[in-house]
Amino acid sequence: MNLDDLIIVSVDDHVIEPPHMFEKHMPKELAHLAPRNEEFPDGSHRWIYEDRVIAQIGLNAVVGRHPEDYGCEPNSYQQMRKGTWDLNARVDDMNVNGILGSICFGSFVYFDGSFFFKAKDKALTNRVVQAYNDWHIDEWCGSAPGRFIPLAILPLWDIDLTVAEVKRVAKKGCHTISFCDNPATKGLPAIHNAYWEPLWKACADHNIVISTHIGTGSEPPFASDESPIAAWITSMPMAISNSAADWIYLTALQRYPNLKISLAEGGVGWIPYLLERADFTQRHHGPWTNTNLGGKLPSEVFREHFLTCFIEDKFGLKNRDSVGIDTICYESDYPHSDCVWPNAPEVLFESLAGMTDEEINKVTHLNAMREFSYDPFAVLGRENCTVGALRKQATHVDTSPKSYGGGRPIELGDPRRVTALDVSKMYEANQGKEVEPA
């Protein structure tokens, strides 16, 4: 297969929500209570909801910058590439990057929508969640038919409201929801609690994939305050492995054979050993742990119910039989710092060496299309979905690196190198924690 013949669907990208996203989707009588985006005296753009303020957007939006500028964290729309928040520019950036389809996790709401969990007025917030989903499904995804896989957030603090929203978005054609990889860390019941049973059933009934993203429950840890940031970035995707092991033993997977869990931004290469260890645990410790997986090994449960994804993972693809070829999908991670835009096809093509065309098609698009009920060919025609065809539509797109300026410089704790603590503090200041209104 030639590089230009690849068809690439990404199951993990992100959107920086545009400032006026709620205007068309909240009732007029509630519009003044919706989250609003304001420019602060320091030039930053921040979202305000109730009495909380959250800053944009940091390392989540560095695509298109010079790599050495990643530490100058963008915190206004002017300091980000337009494709991070503008739909037409996003489609251009997808085309030049050879990406046909995309799942876009939110940003100011957090990947799992948990920004809203602390809201005071839960009835209002439930309506805000609905408005967010309407914007995402109808406006962001709906304005570019065939190019996006809609993703919904949920009012997880109330299981009845959650199930109602699952059913509502399913009618709108949404086939995946964002969910905490470990809800217990967010003050919610653990995944094994009966509280979630109606959600599992609703997802199974409507063929909705549960998309769990790294950092939505079990935060990626760093070894010490002096650990270099490179060590933290290296281990970050594997932080979801603990939660993945927990999900394997979810008894609902036995009750709902079509229930699927996606491990977004988690990588693939570490999975063979996790499954080997899980199978050993079942055989060796099963007699006293009383673990019942319906007569199946954990590795069999994983291959039947889980999806994985990768950016560059040659080791994982070499061991694709141990992972399960039908579980593997691709991710672009636009516009985060791991994104290799605009060279995704070139980087991907190297990882695919030694694979058959059938295997390549599975991991680049067919697995994602099957599991997320996504059929872009019916909308666009298969011949228009290849890397070559998409790039022909993007000859006008400027891909040269830019220095957008602004942002918060890293204040180094160690003048010799950037530590994980330096970046963690910077991330909290810019993105991860709410701040008081100015």
C-alpha cells in the first residue's frame, strides 16, 4: 500500500471550544447564565461559569508552533493555531494532515466533562451539558458531514439524567460518550458499583462506546519533584493501565457482550504484558480471588470489549497479535504536544511496516468505523477519503511553524533542565485549576 492510499481515522483529538459556542444552544431565558468566555487584562481568554473561572489552554494547544516554543503556553485564541477552535480551519488542518475522521474531546470542560461536576445549580448545569452536546453534535460535527465522530459529555452526578442524555444524543447520531477512566477519583461511585448499571445498559442498547481518556481519573503521576519532564511524558500514556486492569473485571462486560471501552491516548505497546499478567493472575490466583469472567481469560475479555489507539507505536504494532488486531485504532491527538501534524501519514506509515493491507486498513480506519458506527464513505465517497485526496484539497494551507507569542514562561526549579513539577505547576496555573474572577 502506498502512503497516499492510506485512509486515516483518529479516535483521539481535541477541540478548543470557540468563545460563542453556547449562543445558539441555550434557551433565551437561560442564555445569561451559560458559561461565557472573556478576555482578561493580561490578554488571556477564560471561561466563567457560576463563580468559577478557568483559563485557556496551555500545552493542549501548541500545534503549529516551533517545538522550542512549547513552553510558552498559549492562553488566548490569538496565541493558538486557528484550527484548534475554528471548524473550517480545523478541516483544512485535517486535510493537510491526511486525517479523514476525528473524535474531539473537550478542553475547558475537561476531557470527561468533569468541570461541571462541581457546579452549584445542577438543574441549570444539566441544561448547559445538553447545550454543549448540541453544539458539538449539530454545529461542530454537523457542519462538516462525514468528517467527525460525535462525542458527548454527561451529567454523571445524576444517573437518571445521565441515562436520559445518553438516549437523547443517541437519537442525534452520537455513538460515544466521554467517561472518567476512574470515576472514584472524582467523588463518584467506582465502576463496579451498581449505580452505573443503567448507564452500561443504555450504552449497550444504543451501541455507544465508552471513551475513557488518560488523566480523567487516575492522574498520570511523576516520580518526584525533581523528575525531568521527559520522564513524565514518557510514562504518561501508560498511566491508564491501572484503570484498564480495573475495567477488565467489570462484570457488566459479561452481561452486555457489545459493550465497548476505548482507552484514548493510552498507546498500545504496554498491553501485551498487562494481558499476560492478567491471564497469569486468573490461572494462578483465581482459586482464592473467586474471579469469574464467564469462563474467559482476561485477555479474551480485553479483545472482545476494548479499543486502543496509538500515534507512533512500532513495538505495539509488531505485537499486534498479542494485543488483538481488531482492538487497535489510530490517534492524531491534534492539537496537543504529542501531535505530529502535519506529518501524521509519514510517521504512521513507518509504524505500519511489515503489515498486510488488510491489517493496515483495520488499524487506520476500519476498526474505528465499525465500533463508532461511522461511515464517511457513504457521505464523501471512498475515493475522496484517502491521504492523497485530502491533501489535494489543502494545497493552500500554510504548515510552516509559527511563534505565536505570549503565554506563561516556565519558571524553572532547576536551571539545568525542566522538571515535571515545573510543568505541573504551570499546567495548573494555566489550565487545570479554577481561579478566582479578576
